[in-house]
Amino acid sequence: MKITAPMYTLPFLFILVLSGCITVKAMPLYRALFSGDTHAERILLYKDSETIPPERLARAYRGSSYKMVENLILSEGIKKRWTYDTEKLAAYFLKLDQSKRAIPPSVYYKEFTIEKTVINGYPCYFISPKGIYSTEKVILDLHGGGFVYEMHMIHWEFAANLVRSTGLPVCIPMYPIFPTTDPEITVHFIIECYKELLSRYGEAKIITVSDSAGTNLSLSLIHYLLLNNYNLPLPDRLVLISPAMVVGNDETILAEMKRIESHDVMLATKMLETLPALFNFPPGELNWFTAPLYGDFSQFPRMYVFSGTYDIFYPQIAPFVERARNQGASIEFYTGYEMMHEWPLVFAIPECQAAFTEIVTIILMP
């Protein structure tokens, strides 16, 4: 059976965006409006070890609810901002008030137990189910945003869905972003949050779930712990959603990124110039923070990578996976056919649910 969302929902949602009504409290309404196409065969999520028959590929297409979300993202202007030059981008973020995005939505306090602790001067939130819950595993959630954005509404809802679907506690470090971004300060803050997790949950397996710039931080954390001989147990596994790295791309990868750019509704290749300049990365320097998709992965935990073919950073992933496997790492690569950057986080559409269900399975497996 195929269900199509009514066409009047699209202009109505534009009104919601423009009026500032897109909030977590309205999430049930969005789920209803975005119910859209629910024909399961159209969703194509596959591992790189799989062979996809041509007839299966022919059945895959993006549903109307997914396309509505794409239009909403375009209307929010995220991609346009990534075309700014460095000066204009810096000016925009220096004026942007993100204070409300940096705290959990108030509605979550009724559903979950939420505890805030301050570590190295920055907040770290622990969100857990009310009542008795399993502490055999705990999730470290490192959000994306290019090190310039705080948690988006979609990030908060993703974290809440992790708690709901797994029954496990989730730790969310609110790491420093521009203009205070500093690799050493940031990674030491994450290490202290990690130590707090170990202290609170003892023998629990720590599973790191991260997206976009958060994957940079997740990988940087492991590189840093190994390079500096920290006597700490590593996470049990890493879930890396839409990994993104703005330096270290060769001409072949750059050309492929530019080819995909017209399909990407969220990102622009201009950010490959502006972000390194914004953060004062030394030209040509590849290290544990600026280029975490490089380095030695032989001692890394199991890794599970999700990336969409309509994400400008998609061309970076296959070489990263091959490099890690050649070093003996355990890594699985899941591709979302014609999916956008961070699509597993996008609420209320079947494409998101397919990837999110796989992520929950990875978290809960032994």
C-alpha cells in the first residue's frame, strides 16, 4: 500500500518554519504530516559488501515526505550560509544566539531523567529513562554542526529516540564551538566526559554515536587516547553518521564532491575553504583533529559508517573504509541511496526509520 502526504502540508510547513514554530513539542504533528510514502521497497540502505541487483536499484526512489524535508532544509538556508566567505560566515555566527539550542527541550524533563554536570567549564548532560534501566551499555552522543552550530532540534530528538528505543542512558557533551573552538581544549573536555561515564557506569560498554562534525570528534578522541598512551578502555564500538572532513582531499575526491554538490540540500564545497580558515588550521597539516579519517586504525574499536550518496562528503568514505580495513580494523559501511547528509537523524520519514532501526540494532547487539 502506498500513502501519499497531502500536498497542502508543504506550504503549511513553510509557514511553521518561517514563524519559528518548529519545536520538539510539535513533533507529533510533524510525524503525522510527514507520514508520506510508506512503501518499504523504495528505501535502499545497503552494506558495501552487498551486491545490489539492477532491478532493486530501479525500485528505489525518494518519497514525497522525504522531498518535503529537503525543501524545508533548503528554506532554512543552511546550504546558502555554507557558501559565505570566511568573514561573512564568522560575522553570522558571532551574532547568532544559540543559547536555547544548547539546553535540553523542557518537554524532555517530563519523559526522562536529565542531569547536568559542568566539566572543564562546559555542560555535559546525562539523559536516561525514568525508573529502572539497563546500565550494561551507555551511549556517548557527539552531535554535528561543523563546530559552529549547537544542538539542533533534530539532534535533541535523535538523542531522545536513542533513549526510547534502546532503554539506555545517553551522555551529551556540549563541547565548545566557534569562536572558542580549540582542538586541545575540545578533546580534553570530551576525555573528561568520557572519564565521568566510566566512573558512573563502571563496567558498562560505551558506544559512541556521532554525526557529521561529531564523527570528527569521535575519531579524534580515539586517535588522541592511543597517541598519548592514556590508560583508559576504549569504547566498545563507534557509530559514525555522515562523517565529514574539510581538509586532506585529493583532486579526485574534490571533483566528485563538486559533482554531488547540486544534489546536496545542506552543504556546499565552499566550506572546504572557509572552515579551515575560520579555525586557523595550518595549511596542509593533517593531524588527529583536522584529518581524523587518516591515521592508524589498527587498534580502533568496531566501526559502523552511514553515508548518503547525495552528501558531498560521501566520496571520502570509501577510501577511509578501505584504509581502515587494510590496517586490520573492523568496519562496516552502510550507504543510503540518494540520501542527504545526516539523513538517519531526520525525523518522521521512512528513510530515516530504516537507518535508525539499523543503528539501534548495532547498539543493542552483543
